[in-house]
Amino acid sequence: MTTHGVRWTGGSDTAALTGRSLRHILRSPDTIITTTIMPIMFMLLFVYVFGGAIEVGTEAYVDYLLPGILLITVASGIAYTAFRLFMDLQGGIFERFQSMPVARSSVLWAHVLTSLVANLVSLAVVVGVALLMGFRSGAGPVAWLGVLTLLVLFTLALTWLAVIPGLTAKTVDGASAFAYPLIFLPFLSSAFVPTETMPGPVRAFAEHQPVTSIVDAIRGLLDQQPVGSDFVVAVAWCLALLVAAYVLAMTVYRRRLS
């Protein structure tokens, strides 16, 4: 489909622009390093400082904690998506692409796919550190595939959400600051402590927000426990967030270019 000589779809355009974005990250690996520092520091702090005071049953606290740390890693990483998108807008690259036969949506998809790759690398680094700290899981390939599915869907949902401030922010700080509430959300979930230990109103919120469902599903898969409806609920949350964020981001993008 074309509009004013510019297509709205194009797989080859997306691949080319994704390659461009990935090359930028390869030339600046500090992005990955910065993304992983905060979740690793949280993991070190909670395992070695607070872990002995938190009762989570018979499993090691690092095993209990890791699912939530993985979600914090994603929330930390997508801030860079908003930042890179904002910088591209300020640099006028979108205006240059409008004058070329390049699919409009491919520009956003390139940022989203770059975010997905970068976050998967960050997640692998965090899991590696967790292994050094004593994390162990007897989960088989199918369970790990389920974990990967949830993390990919969660990353795509938050990345499309990050596109919105990347397109609408007035300052570079505003573009990336939106991620702070997302990083804080796992603290109001089952990520760090069982929800049964929380006060009434906090527990009610924690048990009915998406992070708890996703954390519980990942934890169950890694612990080789039957997840049943927990996995379905977690996938449903991820897909609902993904669809809503994608629709809103594309609406904002079209208005921005009109």
C-alpha cells in the first residue's frame, strides 16, 4: 500500500532498517551494559542483603527472584527504544524517509525488533549472572520455550508502549522517563515476596495486575510446576497489552506524519 509515494508495509525495508539499528548497538555496547546493571544490582541486593529475611518456602531465593528480575530487565531496556526513536525524530530521519520509497511502518518495526534483540541479549546476561549466584532449574526444553515465549511477548508489548513517548515526548528525558513506573511495577507483585504477605489493598492490586500473572507463570515453568491457567492468563495479558500498545502507537505515528 502506498500513500503519497510512501508505502505502509515492506518486509525488506524493515530488515534493512533493523540492520542499521543493530549496527548502532554493536558500535555502542554500553547500551546493553547499562540495561543490565540495574536488574543485576537489584538481584545482588535482594539475594545477599534481604534474601535471608524473606520466606519463600524451600526454594533458593535467587530461584524465586529471577522471574521478576527478568521483567525489570525488559522494562529497563525499552527505555532505550523511546530514546533512540526520539533521537531519530529530532535528527530528521523520518522526514528523509518520507521522501523515499520506504514503508512507513518499517521505521517503527525496525526499532521494535532492535529492542527485542537487545533485550534478549540483556536477559541472557542476567540469567548468566543468576547462574553464578546459584540459580538452578531442572526445566526441560518445552518449559524454557514457554519462558521465552512469555518474555518475547512481554518485550514486544512494552516496546510498542515505548514507541508512544518516543513519538510524543518534548525532551530526551521525557522520552525515557516513562519506563520508571514500569520498573517499579514488579515491586507491587509476587516478584519479590509472596502476595499473601502484603496488606489488603496492596495484595488486591498485586494479585490482579499483569506482572504477577507473568512472574508466576515463569516461576512455575522454571520450577517444573504445573502452570495450567496461569500460563494462559499470562499470555492473554501480554497479547492484550501488545495489541493495545500497537494500535495506539500506530495511531500516534500516523498523526505525527500527517
